[in-house]
Amino acid sequence: MSGRMAGRRVVLTGAAANIGAAAATLFAAEGASIVIGDIDPRASATAERIVAAGGRAWFIQTDVSDGAAMQELFRSASELMGGIDVIANNAGIQRSSPITEMAESDWDLHMSVNARSCFLAAKYGVPYLRDGVAPAIVNMASVGGFKAPAGLAGYSASKGAIIAFTRTLASELGPEGIRVNCVAPGWVDTPFNDPIVSHMGGREAQNAAVRAGVPLQRQGRSDEIAEAFVFLASEASSFVTGHALVVDGGAS
């Protein structure tokens, strides 16, 4: 199969819907084999659609915040695909509340699902990448890691941690030829943003914020963020590492 990812073997976390499903579909369309790890069983449908379209995909139900589960994800993925070349960490959650009303468990959950999962993927996935072809890691960050709106303390802190972790890991793994980057989307039109939309006062308030703050005057689409993932995983970005690629319509 031809394409930007022809012959590459990808492990992608978080692909039940939205950006993750779009990224999985695009990786496969560009020639990659893909193993999807997700706690949400709906991600199995993403793998099934890829296979039905002639691609190679598997789903392994995985709690990305659990070390043993992540270790098993990478062991199984390597066995299924004959190795691993790319790790794409997309799994994440977003909850919104004023800091004095935020449950301690919500703070911990943001850190576990969003940031700890990237650490675990590196810890257990890098040994396989060392034997991979043009190995790369792409993490899901957010413009919230740079410019955080009110009500998203846990989410934004976790995304800032991912940006710092990405840069640190790029320095550590660069001498081995392993590139590490992250994608930092702005507003994307998916239900994932419903918590902050509610905190802002509803859809019309969000639309007003987009009109005022985004030069392109619209939200992004899942397929546009998927393109950023594939670019950073592909050889088209072979001299790019330690970078946070902002995809926000010019808002920042």
C-alpha cells in the first residue's frame, strides 16, 4: 500500500470518536498498520471500519493511565504488527469547573489520563521504537497548555505538562534518532469541548469567542488535526523534534 505512512506500524491511544477516530482512519488510509488502545469499547468500531476499507487495524481495550495495561498494549501491538514505529498519544479527558469547586479526583484524573498516559507510553513503548523504522512519538497537547481559559485548570495543567514532557523527551531520545513532537489544537468542533462551552455560557458564547479570537473565523475539524498527527509521524517532518505544532486558525 502506498502513502505517507506506507509500511509503518502505529500504536494510537484514544480513537473512539472525534480527532482520534479521524487520526486512526487517516493513518490507515496513508498505508499504516494500526493498533488502537482505548478504554472506550466504541473504539473497536473504528478498527472495524478501517479493516472494512481494506486496512490493517486492531483494537485492544486499555486503561491508558494503568502501567500494566500500557505495558501489555505495547507487547501485544508489537506481536500483532511485527514491531512498532510510531506512538500517537491522543487519549484525553476534559472537565470544567472553578478551582474552588474542582474535586480533587478530577484534578488527578486529568493528570492520569492526559499526562501520565504519555509517560507510560514512552516508558513501555520506546524499547520497541528503538527497533522501529523512522521512529516517532506524537502527543496530544492543546493551546490550553499555553493560553488557558478560566475553568480549565486541571485540563490546561495536564496539557502544559505534555508540552514540557514532549520537549524533554525529544532531547533525551534525539541521539537515538527518535523524534518526539506534540499537536496543540485550538477550538475544534467536537463534543469533547462541551464542558468548556457550558462553562462559557453555551454555544452562542462560544461562537462569539471564535469570531472574536480566531482569524479564520471558524473552529477546526477533526480531520485537520488528524493531518497534523500524520505530518509529525511521517518522514515529511524528519528534521522536526521537540516541537508543539499549534493548529488553531491563527488564534495564538
